Amino acid sequence: MVMMVRDALSDDIFRTARAQILSGDDEALDKRVRWVYTNERADIATFLSGGEMLVIEGNALQAIGRRGDTALPTYIDDLCDAGVSALVIELVQGVTEVPSSMLEHAEARGFIVVGLFARVPFVNICERINTRIVQDEISVRMQADSVSAALHEALASARTPSALASALSGVFRENVAIFDPLGDLVASCTPAGPKNGGSSRVLEVDSDGMCLGTIEISNTRGALSDEVAREVCRSAAALLSGLRGTDMGVNLLNLVMAGPADDLAATPDETRDTAAALSALGVDASYAFYPFAVRLRSPVGQLDAVLRVLDDFETDDACIVCEVLHGDVLLGFLGGRDAMADPIGFLRSCHDVMERCATESGAKVDVVRLVDSAEALVTAFGALAAMPPIEERGTSNGCVRSYYEDALRCLMLSDDVRRGVQTMSRRCLGESAMNDQQLMDTLCACFDAASSKSAAADLLGIRRQTLYGRLDRLCRISGCDIDDAQTWAVVTTCAKMLSSLPTRHLPS
């Protein structure tokens, strides 16, 4: 089985050390522990690769705290960002409690901090848990071989999704649910009844990049390692290909939502193919689109609530919803006929729908902006694919995150500044706005005037009413809500960075 934080803390050695969980939640206890390690450097996070359980002495907090009032919360941020699974602190001599600022920040990040109130040599803790991890890895590899043989035997006679679910459930002794690419539950098997606690594995079964279906398997026994999961997908692919059958709609949706092969922009061929696919789906040029990605911990527990909200939106004859389930991500778009007549009104309606999806399901939702062309739609799905995972901050509270929140972070991940600025600007503003020199000059003036509309108008030598007219045109062209402070900050920054590049536009 895979070692989780809760498994490590249940070991006798932590009982001997009188371990107490000081922050974090049940979901954080299900994070994998890849290794137990001890090092008290303040910058240790830069040397870690994720999955570590870090063990330090309480007195190390004093040295870190001397760096400033925010040093300890920053230390927690660094560990979270590095993917550390838990921080274990000995609180026996000298420092006997964790500063409240550090604990409060760890709680806000959903990060596990454990206090040890009896002395146990750190080497003993590391040796004990790391030995268990290695033993478990060996066991998993041996199990993968036996599971592979059992799967082939169990699936040899499976001809339907129900038979597949039953076979998988029999092999793993876990609950199994199978969904088709459109998110409909097509088979399930729960021989032991509902599983309480623990996590599940959500597997996307695909072939040549096309989604065939999604399988969710409860993982209460920890038997579903990555290697076993890959074997399940391989074994299930041939059977699940029949779920899609001759339904070209799924193929067309996969094409529309694939995003650009080059993350910078849609090519003419991609734009043409996407426009043709939309037309084949009955979506003409009068529609505007609001792309989204709903990230699910459990399709079994969350997908129904999401689909109910999306169905409510589609009751309006002028509105459509298209979606495809890719494992634990429901990728899709809301569409509105003639929505660009009131782009901000439609944009806010779409955002309200996504807020309901997050609130009623507890899912994490990513969105970009309103787009009104096949080219912009391809670019928008590329933006969704580029967004890093939303940090888990609890088991039940959903949230909606706009690309504008992470645009600068995505830029910082780019090795090529010029390319990164152009990519970010295409995703945030769109090609039409970028090629409108008057709008770009207006946004640059707003940036220089620290967002003061009066000062920006003075810099441009125009009246305020003229400035507002240009900004209204920006909303209609770009599909972004400049009344949102974060969006406004990003679009003005994009314009300013573009104006600073030696060559602002890409060659055609």
C-alpha cells in the first residue's frame, strides 16, 4: 500500500513520541509520504521534491523566526509549495509550543503540523517509517504482478460495462463506478456498501488522445498504485471503446477542447477544424463561449451536483452546455447565442453558474474569459490546461479560480519572457484587442496613471467619456470584466509588458 500521513502517524514510534496533530484536516492526512527526512535549514524547501515528511526540533523555529515577523508563515508557504506532506516538530525542551502565527497559517493552507511531546531520536523515526515505505513499495510491485494476472483472467469474459465493474470490484474488493465520456454513470458495483473515509482513484481511460470513459475505484486498501492503475486502464480500453461507439459528438467535443498543440496560439488549421466541429455540433458563429474545467475529487460524490447546475443553465433556449469528463476533470463550455450584445452581463451569469457548481458540489473550478471565436476558444482551453492545480484547503468547500489569478504565476514558469508575455496576453486579452493599437495605448495610460481614469484621460489628451467608450469596446472585444479589480490589474499589466517588448506581435 502507499504510505499516507495518517498511516505514518499511526505507527508505534509516533505513539511513543506522544504525537499530536496541531493543524490540518482529514484530507491532508491522506497525502502520500514518500520519505521521512530531517533538516533544520530555513531554506530546506528548495532542496525537496515533494512527498516528504519533514522532522525538525522546536528550537529551529527560533532561528527561522529571527528573520522577521513573517518568516514562520513564509516557511510554511515554502513547504506547501514544495509539496511537503507534513511537518513534525519536537516540542520537548526549549521551544515547547508552535507560535500561533505559524499554526494559523498552516491551518489556512490545510497543512499538517504535528507536535512531538516526548523525545525519540530522529534517526529512529526516519529509519522506522522509511523502512516501512520501502517494504510497501516492494509489496506493491509484487502485488501489481498478481493483480495483472487476476485482471486478465477476470476481464477475459467481460463484454459490458456492468461486467467490467463487477470484475474490477471482485479483483480489488472495492467499490467501482464507470462513467461514459459525457459524464453519465453507466455501471457500478458496490458489494461491500459505501466506503467511509480514505480516498479513491479516478482513472481516465483513453485511446489516441480520445477519452473513452472514466473509472472511479475506492482505494481503502491502498492497492491501487500507479502501476496497477495503468494496468486497469490498458485492460479496460478495448471494452470502453464501445461506450463511445459511433457517437461523433464526443469526438467533436474532444477536438474543440484539445487546446493548441503550440501553447502560444491556435494555428489556422486548428481554428478551421474547431470552427467546423462547432458547426457540426449545431453551434454557429452567433454564439459566445465561457470555457471551464471542474476538478473533482470524486465523480461519484460530486458530478451529479455539477450536472444539475449545468442543466439549469441550459433551460434557457439561447444557452447551451457542452462537456466531456476526462477522469477527475469535467472540461466544457457554456454557450450563449448573441451573448456579445451584452458580454459582461453574460460573463457574470456564467460566473454565477460556476460559483453554484463549486458551492453545491465542493469541486474546484477553473475559468478563463468570455470568447466569441473558434481561435479564441482554442487558446482559452490552452489556458485552462496551463493552470496549476488548485491547492486543497478543505474537504467540502469548493472555489472558482480565474486564469487572471494565476496569469503572472504562469508567466514566471516560462523560460522565454517574450513568448510568456505574448501567451499570457493572448489568453487574457485576445488577438483582436492586442492588435488594436488605440486600446493598447489606452491600457498603457491606465497602467501609468495607477488606474486613475481621470489621469489616464489626461495622459492621452482625451475626455473621460471617450476613455470610458474605449474601455467599453475593450470589454466587448476581449470578453473580460474590467470592473473586477484583479482582471483590470492583469490586462493593464499585459498591455504595458507588450508595449515594452522589442517586437510586440508575433510574425504571421
